[in-house]
Amino acid sequence: MRLFKIDKRAIIQFYFLILSIKKCKMADKTKFIEELSSRYSSKGDSIILGKGMLDGEVIKEVDVKLPLKTLNRHGLIAGATGTGKTKTIQVFVEQLSHAGIPSLVMDIKGDFSGIAEAGEENNIIKERYAKTELPYNAQSFPVELMTISGAKGVQLRATVTEFGPVLLSKILGLNDTQSSIMSIVFKYCDDKGLPLIDLEDIKKVLQYVTADDNGKKEIAENYGSIAPASLGAILRSIVALEQEGATAFFGEPSFEVNDLLQTKDGKGVVNIMRVDDIQNKPNLFSTFMLSLFAEIYLTFPEEGDSGKPKLVLFIDEAHLIFKEASKTLLSQIETMVKLIRSKGVGIYFITQIPGDVPENVLSQLGLKIQHALRGFTAKDRKEIEKAIQNYPVTEYYKAEELIQNLGIGEAFVTALDEKGIPTPLVQTYLISPESRMGVLTATEIDNLTAGSALVKKYQNSIDKESAYEILSKRMVPVADGSQTVQEAPKTTVTKEQEEPSIFDTVLKSPMAKTFGTTLMREGAKAILGMLGLKSTSRRRY
């Protein structure tokens, strides 16, 4: 007995509807392959990140490639914790090394050093590479381990003078009034020929202008009176910084940024700055990176349009650089990011959400790699909406939904093609690293650092006469109970007598030392001068 009547016409219509949907999907896939393959192709040299994806399927015909010539246009790598950002950076750095491009990577969690050893193929890697139809070649890459805290590796140092008053104020967490006083102290030392090499030097200067009658008089007559309470607060901040391990960082020999440009057997050297032992002291390493930006800009020559960058920097936990930065400092960072690409240097900021990076900086980033974001709260959902607005409109994805469901090792990518035009947004199935995805053992670290020429070059600190020794002599009591008041010789503190350049004039002017009191008029170099930074190519002794 029939319970219902079968409508053959409806079945036929449903069949043709399904067929039509399949044809539409096939047409969309064909269009996707044609458009994305064209936009992510490169006539010149390039690196590959992975394969395009559509409707959850890996499209092996679509190679997601990045032209080397555009990699100095900077970029952003973002995504929630545990979505694969570290492995993406590892793949990126490996590809750069293959192309002979050295890099500098901040290793905050301590899990990046494994790039110095070859990876091991496992079932997950086999499956991943099978989907991409790309070969997997387990291999190691040349690595230099670096430190600012005295851990094993190349010791990175800078003098207090090279660091400058603005960045030193930031690292100390000084308020505006205290920062202005710090600028006056630097100006005083510059005028009096007092080299500021390490923290002992700046402490001795503060003690001299606070407790010594001659020091207080010199400051008051030439720069105005300074409240002893403010000087005392600055001194306490310096002592606290010493307790955080900064003593190893300030001193000589200063690190020469050209040492970041090594290659070995045709591969770019991966310089890993180990900060896992000071990850709870973000001001120290984030401010160091700012000083490094400026030093690179001052040191590297103009490159113009070249076939590939000479150095790429990866800044993890990028929000720490911008956190609590003054408007003046943010403006200077924005300008440095804009100008440093002409030196052949690319900067890549790594953070959880794009909103961690100021809009004026974000707008300058040519490459964006976005891993999954999680919309657990109303604030999270707002951040997702803002993140989507940073990417090109796409007909292939419902980006706002998909961004919350990207798998580990998947990311949205948009870049610049060889003509500098933004590429379409593509969901990318990223390849796996060829090197070890993990840390080096203590023995492996020992072996790596033992064979490093740079470790030997920078392992011993140099203690030359500086403000500490000069002022200590002045403050020694003589027989009648008074203090010696001999003037320090006002001679140049650079290695050689040189004709002062415009840049030197700007650096030594009161305007540059008091930062922010006058509008920037001297272009890029004046902006860097307002940071109070000195190039290591003109060392102070």
C-alpha cells in the first residue's frame, strides 16, 4: 500500500539543481585557480608559503608565492595563541635563508632555536606535503644565537649614549618631566665630554649633579634648576633596571649591525635573539629593538629598488613596542618604518590581533598573514570585524566566519605583487618547516656557540675611562676637606677628528636633546636625532 505519491518531476528538478550547484562550484574553482595563480605568480625570484584553499579543499594548482623584491615593504603576522604563528615564521625564515637573505628573529618562548637542526619527517608532515604535492627536504639552517642578558650566545651591547635619552626614558618607565630631565643630563654630558658607556656612568652623573655642589651649580647655571626628588626617582629606576639584568646589555664593545648580514654556503644566517630568560621584562627587549631599527637606518647605505632585501627583522609580541609609547615616539617609529625599507630592510610585526599595531604603521605593511582569531567575547568579535577590514574584499570566502574557523597551519594571506599591487585574499594551507620544530638541547647550544666567530668577537666587555671614572676623580676630597673641581677636557670623544656633518649638528643641538619641543624640520635624520641616538660608526670613548 502506497503511503505517499512520488513526484517524479520534483525529483528531476532537485537533480538538476544539485547538478547546477556542482557546475557553479566547478566554475568558481576554475575562476579561483585562474585568478589566484595569476596574481600570486612571479617573474622574478620568490619564496613559497603554501597552497591556496577553497571550500576547505587544498588547491594544488595555486602556489602562494611572495616576490623577493617586495619583502622590504614590511608585514604583519597575527593570530590567536596556538594557531601556528611560530611555525609560519619558521617557514618564512627558512625560505628567506634559501634565498640568501639573513634575518633577525626575537625568540620569546625559546622554541625557535631548533631551526639550527634538521627536522624529522612524520605522518603529519607526510600528509601535509602530500596535499600540496611539494617535496619535503629535512635540513638545518645556519644560526647565530644572540642575547642581551648575558646568556649563551653573541652578547649584544650598546652604550648609554648610543641608546639615547628618549629610549632610555622609555626603558626606565619615566614620566614626561623625568624624561625631560634625562635629556638635560645627556646634553650636560655631551657638553662636558663625559662618555656615557654603561649604567654606572649615568648613575655617577646623577649623583654628581645631585650631591656635589659644583655639579649642582653647573646644571643650574647652564640648564636651569632640577628638583632633587626627580633625579632621585630616576636613579632608583636605573637601580631597578640593573636588578632586571640590564647591566650586561649596556657597555662596550657595541654590537655592529653589519654583523647581521652573514651568509653561509649560500644560505642567509638566521640570527636568533634569545629573550626567553627576560620575557617578563618586556621594556628591555622591546626598547632594544627600537634602538636597533635606528642603528640599522643610520648604518646601512641606501639600496633603492633591489631584487631582494638584505635583511628581514621579525618582531614578536609587537604590541610591547607600541605600549605606553608617547605620541612623539610613535611618530618617530612610524617614520623609521617608512624610511628603513629604502635601506633594503623588511620589518615583520608578530602579534595576536592587528589592532595591536597603530593604524599609521599598519597601513605601511604590504604583507599580512592572518591566522585564526577567536570570538569568545564581544570585544573579540569587534576585533575580528576590524581585522577583516584590513583585507581586500573577496568573493571566494565569507571572511568574517572563516577567520574564526581556520585550522592550525592555515592562514589568510594578502601581499604585494611585483608591481606593488595588493593581491587577492587567499586562504593558505601553509607548508611545514624543514628544520626541527622545537628547542635545541643544552649540548647543541654549547656546540653552536663554541663555533661562532661572533661569540668570540663580543664575549669580553671593554672597560674604558668614561663618566664614572672622570667624575669619581672630581668628587674625591682633597686634604683641606674641599672637593676637586678640575674641568674635564672639552675634547671630542669620537675616535677621529671629523668635519661635523648636518646630522652631527642636529644630534648635538638642544632641540634634538629635548625632543618634542620643536617641530621636525630636518627630515629623516633629524627625526632619528630627536631620539637621541648615536651611530656606532662614531663611537664615544
